[in-house]
Amino acid sequence: VVALRTQTLTCRYVRRSIRALDALDRERFFASFRAMLDTPLPRGIALYGDAYRDVDYFNRLHLNRAAGRRNDAMHDGMGFLTQHASLTNEFELALQALGLATKVAVPLGAL
């Protein structure tokens, strides 16, 4: 062993199955999602900051990237994993911008 280092790390977000969330985390996730359904993008940005996105934004983004007959950037080839990971990351940031789900990542099986 050339070097040894000990350090304490904090994990802020843990991706768990939606069925494994406790009642409070599940309620926070669904309350945040409901707010994203009910709050239009311009109002949400004014209330919650620049990271906020509404559900319609994600629907449009996915359709625009995936609906082309000749070019489906969301599902064809190497784009599948990277595009969906990017979309999920942006969705998590929008959830966390609401302040209700700051300790909850998008649960597995939720999207």
C-alpha cells in the first residue's frame, strides 16, 4: 500500500424502488409531482427558480426528441441511455427545486 486515506462521505440521494419509500418520502414525491402538473413553467420558474420545469416541458422534450420517423434521438442507438439519464436528471432537479422532495431522488419504477 502506497497511500491510505480515510474520509467520511455523505450520500444525499438514494435511488430506491417506489414501493420501498416510507410514507413521508412517497408523499413528498407525489406532492412535488402534483405541483409540477399544476404549475405552468413561467409561474414555476418565478416561484421555485431556474431549475423548475413542469410536466408539459418534459412531455414536449421527449416528443420532440423521439417523434421523428427518421431520427429518434431518444431511442435509437447510443442515445437511449444517455438521453433518458439526462431527462431523468433534469426531472430530479425540477422536483428538488420545489423544496418538498429535496432528499428524494426519482424512485425506481416511477417514470
